[in-house]
Amino acid sequence: QVQLVESGGGLVQAGGSLRLSCAASGGDLFRYAVGWFRQAPGKEREYVGDSSWSGSSIGYANSVRGRFTISRDRAKNTVYLQMDSLKPEDTAIYYCAADQAINHSDSPEDYHSWGPGTQVTVSS
């Protein structure tokens, strides 16, 4: 299975931006569906967005659509989550996940490779 690690989290003010990276090893992410999820303290893990094989289709949760953008860099074997117009309610640990057996899913149970997460904190 592919191994993943997230980076780019931090503390920003509301309205600011961050770009998260999901770097992969042990597999070509071009051949994997990649999902972004987040989990706030005391809350369930929730879907943020996903990219299908080769990035041919991309989907987003309603809560982030128009503010977040997923992209792929095959040369770096990395998937990015660009987050703009951040809100305090975006505060969470953000995870990337990948699976070779699916094309698209918004369910954490369908992904079998996960990174350890990176903290995003948005202040008022």
C-alpha cells in the first residue's frame, strides 16, 4: 500500500489561506483515488473533497466548495489542498487518504491508506 504524509498545516486568521500537501511513497498517486478528510475535537471525521484516478474528476463537500481546491503534481507524487477564505469552523486535523480499488468516494471506510494528519487552526 502507498504511504502518505500531510504537511502545511498551521495557525491562520479567518479569511486567510493555507496549502496542504499530501506526499506519497511506495505507489504512484496517479493510479489512486485520493480523498481529503478532517476531524475537529469531539467530532466525527468528515469528507472535505476527493480526486479520482488521474485527477479526471474532483468533488467537494458543500461546506468547502468554492473555497478549497484539490490538485495533483505527478512529478512530485503529491496531492494538494488549497484552502482559501478560511473560517474558524474549518479548524480540524486534516487527513489525506488513498485507495487503488475505488474511483470516487466520500466515505472514510472506503479508503485504506491514510496519513497521520496535519493540524489547521483558524482564529477569529
